[in-house]
Amino acid sequence: MSESDEQAVLLCFRFSSGQRLGTEPERQALRELEDRLTASLSESGAGTLDAAEVEDGEARLYLYGPDADGLWATAESLMPEGGRLEPAEVVRRYGDVDDSEALEVVEILGAP
């Protein structure tokens, strides 16, 4: 797969604590999720966890692979239910990051 064939999923989490870098339990939950995602994506061949960022009360995980829906299905299956860390927003990008016309689907989770 060439880089231009990659699709992406961006998982955005908002720390409930209001703290810029989250609480230690929130950071620990994020590290555990990163480990599970890395292992599951590698094992299944669905893609990779490319980066994780924590700043300004949010955490973002960047997933890349050939199928954005497959990436999200893998990630969603690993989310802890009612845990210390739940995604607030999921962005699925159907095309290369440099493709300005690639379709992006933004889903706000937990919205009424």
C-alpha cells in the first residue's frame, strides 16, 4: 500500500477533569488504549497507530490504514465502556491526508 492509498481515523478525547494534560488515571487509560490499538491493528493488518498527542485538555490518536471504516471498527471494539476515557469525536477520512477533496465524516459521540 502506498502512502497515497491510506485512509485515516482521528480519535479525539476530552479529559473530564478539565486539566490541560488530564489526570493520571486518564493518562493511564490512554496509554492502555494505545497499547491495545497498536497490538490489534498490527495483528489484524488493518493499519497502524501513527501518533498520539495530548494537549489543552484533549488527547488525539491518529490511525492510518487502507480502510477508514475498518480502522474505526477495530478502535470502537477496544473502547472501554463507561471508563475513564471515552472518545468525544471520531473523524474518518476517506483519502490521503494531502487530498483536499477527500471525504471526511465527523461523528460527535455522546451527543443527545
